Amino acid sequence: MAEAVTLGERARGSTAPNPNVGCVIVKNDAVVGRGWTQPGGRPHAEMMALGEAGEAARGAAVYVTLEPCAHESARGPACAGLLAAAGPARVVAALADPDPRTDGEGIARLRAAGIAVDVGIGEGEAARSMAGFLSRIRLGRPFVTLKLAMSIDGMIATAGGESKWITGEEARADGHRERARSDMILVGRGTYDADSPRLDVRIPGLEDCSPRRALLTTGEGVEGWTRLGGPQDIYGLGDVNDLLVEGGARTAAAFLAADLIDRLLIYRAPILIGDGKPGLGPIGLKALADAHGRWRLADSRRLGSDIREVYERTRASSGKVGTMK
């Protein structure tokens, strides 16, 4: 299942509104098929893995990060039906599919075909990998990551506005990889006017993975950019799984104040700026006690001389709203 999750990660940022699924088929302790969701959402991971496995899929074990879909589509057949016809002995799904068009029906169809089905192995890793899809189905909006590159004292620029470069090359390259894993990247009007950012992916081999661009502004939009009048407008992004918010301080604060940030991605450089521009504006905090218990450190690692920290928002589970195209 760990390999299936890794395969699904290859597709992240390219499959919306479909999920980025990975699939591995094993027979006689050997991998006979691998697949992941293709750009645009089709073909699905199971179809790719079955195509590689061929007749070896019969009697095999299939490991897939999401319950095989049960609904027919003009773009391709239901994966539960394909698997039933292929005849594996066992299907292991990390997650049940919350899409109401499947939601247990894929599992039921496989069991009706005499295939053993297990659900839940690798659930945490798969849920983190497909957080964008799960958020859009359950909450009706993308999974939102806020990226901040700052000094030790929390500054994103000098008082004069100089910000290139606070972090080093390794941290900047990691930031571009994050862009490649996102469907859309957003900045505020102030950042757009001051920097004219390209917001593309500048890593050899990943240039075609540049996400769509969005602008948070109450004024006029910009050609080629999706205009959002406020953070709540992300509920209208029905074809975006993962949204990356990159700046600036007012935009970051607006999303935090609206409690619409699910993940913080912080690159911290070992420098002090002092009288500079802080990474955040007011976020509506009324009491210090309200700041505690909201964020959990999920990962910390060194990138050159910089530190990369990932914090996840702690929330109660939500019900299902929204649908997948």
C-alpha cells in the first residue's frame, strides 16, 4: 500500500476534479501491475495497473488507495466492474470513496463477484495524499495550503520590500515542487502589483506542471487569472482539489481569519531582519488561549541552511457535501 500511495503522489496536481489514486497488483510475492490516475483524471489507476498485469491479475491481490469507483462515465468504465471481470482474489483499499456515486457500492460489487475486500490499511497516508479530493467532496472546497518563506523573526521582506531571496536554493526548489502538486496557486492584489509573479514551476522536467493562477482582489481581475473576491469564493472552485496560497501578508491573514487554511508550509531561514514586513496581518485572534490547539506539527526537516515545517489544522471530521464531476 505504501507503494500505491507513492504512485498516487505522482498524479497529485494533475487529476482534478478526480482523485490522485495509486494501484499495485501483486501475485506470488511479485508486483505484476502498477498504475496511477492519468492527467485529466482518466484513465484511472486500476485500469492502468490491470493493463500492465494482463492475465496475471487473476487470483492476485490488488492494493489501491481509494475504493474502486462504481459509476459508469462517458470518459471510461467503472473500475469495480473492471476488477470484477479481471478476477483478483483480493482487493485492499486504503479508503472508502466518499463520492456519493460510489460510497460503498464499489466494495459491494467486488464482494458480490466473490472477491475478498479489506478497507483501512494505509488509511492515514492515503488520506493525506488525497486530502484535496477528500476536502472538495466532504467540505465543498479545495484543500488549502498556505506557504510562507520567512526569517527567524517572522519577516517576509525588509522594510523596503526586498524579499529575494530570504531562503536558499534548496528551499526554493522544494517550493516549486509544491506548486507542481497543486491545481491552483493564489496571491493577493498587492503581491501581483508589486512583483508581477509568474507563479510557474521552474524545475527541469516539471515545467508542464505549473498550476492555474488565481488572484484575490475586490477590484478588476486579470486576463488568464481566476478572480476571487474573498476567501469564501474558494467554495466555487469545483474543479480544484489542491489550492496553494503564496502571498502576501494580507491575503494569508484573510484566509487564516476565515479558518480556511488546512496546512501551513513554512520555510524558515536562519536570518534576522528586524524592522521588516511581517508574514501575517491581523487574523482576528481575540485571546491567546484561542491560538492553542489549532495546529499540529506534521513534519520538520532541514533544506540546506533552512528549516521546512509543515503544520496541519486540527479539526473535527465533517460530513459530505459536494460531488465529483
